[in-house]
Amino acid sequence: MAIMPGATVRLVPNCTKGGQESVQGVILHIMQGTLDGSDSWFRNPISQASAHFGVGKTGTIYQWVDTQDRAWAQAAGNRTWLSVEHEGYAGTALTAAQLAATAKIIAWAQGLYKFPLQSTDSVTGKGIGWHGMGGAAWGGHTGCPGDPITAQRPAIIAAAKDILTPPTNSSYTVKKGDTLSSVAQDHGVTLAALLAANPSYKSHPDDIKPGDKLAIPPTAAVWVVVTKGDTLSGIGATHHLTLAQIVGLNPQIKDPDTINPGDRVRVA
Ligand SMILES: [Zn+2]
């Protein structure tokens, strides 16, 4: 079972169970239509077509095929590549929300299958490819997904790396009433980790005063990208956090009732 957390699971019959032999990377497609149109086409056995994922213009993610199963998206390329369909028509670019959602899929898949986060235009390569690169053996869809989307791959990859890379050391200025323990707790790090990043306090951890600058070490923070329909409490529930806990992890969010597709939310 490999189902992406946060995806709307809408498994379709059009796939080869257990048929995903390996994963060289992810192939980008364009639907030449809508998310709902593709959804009904892929659950129609007559179409003999599917994809692992579909991404709507507003950032909705559908998972149609478990990634251990082979989707029917790019003929000879099906056995060793995952597939992502995009709502829209060839010749247009992905929306910002669509790009963020695709980056989310790629970040999740990369964590599982460890392909390099790079563009590739070769069927023997690894990374983020596009349907047309497979030529006739992949069904001859040379215009899929179209130049604007293949050209967005560096932006998709940068967004995926951003999701996967923990933040670096930040700085905090001590306020009245702070203790090292309270600063550690407020930033989601252990006291030991905070002392390791600020070794000068090791001999006198109680002796911090307002105005002191502390280095805050990177935590094993986990971020998710907001897609359409997400709420903060819903994201929290998925990650076993109360609304108060997820608000506490995300001081950058000014209004917990207003999160937008493409926003990043810390969940651990
Ligand atoms: Zn295609």
C-alpha cells in the first residue's frame, strides 16, 4: 500500500495490481480536460487509461492508483514511472496551486522511492520527466503535457526540495521572563539541542537575560503544502494534532480560519 496522506483517494479499476516494478521518477501529463472528466474516464473500463495522481487547477489531489500498482498512463513507460495528470490543456502552464500540489506529490514519492530531484528528458533517466519524451513507445503523445509545463519542472523541483529540507538555524532574541527551557519548548526543540547550539550557556543555563541572542537549531520539522479544501483543523487531524497544537507550531499564520492553497503548514 502506498497512498499519499492528504490525497483524495479515488481508486479506479484501470490498473495492473502489484505491477509497479520500480520507480525511476514521475511523469507529468496534461488531461486535455477537467479533473472530474478524467475521474470518470479512468473509472470506465472501456478507456483502458489511468494515472496514479490527478491535480486540479485549484490544487486538489486525487490518487487514482496505489503506487504499488501500475497505472495505464504512458504505455511502455508504465512499469517504471509514476504518473501525474494535470487539469487543463496543452500550451497552458500549471496554476500556482497546481504547481504546489504536484511538488507535494513529488516530495512524498521521493521520500518513498529515492529518485533524484532533477529534470530528465530520457526514458532511461531518473527524476521528473514528461509524457512526450517516450515517443512512439509511450503512445506518441509528443505534445503532452506541453512546453509551458515541462518548463515549470525547475520550479516544481525547487518547491519539492523546500518541502523536504528542514529550516536552518534561526535566531531568537531573549525576552523578559524567558528561560532556556521555555525558549526550547516554544521552538519545538529539546533543551539539550538548544544548549548544543548555544554552548556558551552550558555552564550557566539559568543565566539568560533580555536582549541575548540565541541560535535556534533546525528541528525535524515536517511541512505540508495546503491544497484546495484544506482547513487547519483538518490538516491537524490528519497529523494527530489539535487545532491549538497546529496553531502553536505555525506562528506565521495570522488567521487560523484563512489558509490558502500553496501555503506551507508545519505539522511536526
Ligand atoms: Zn500524457
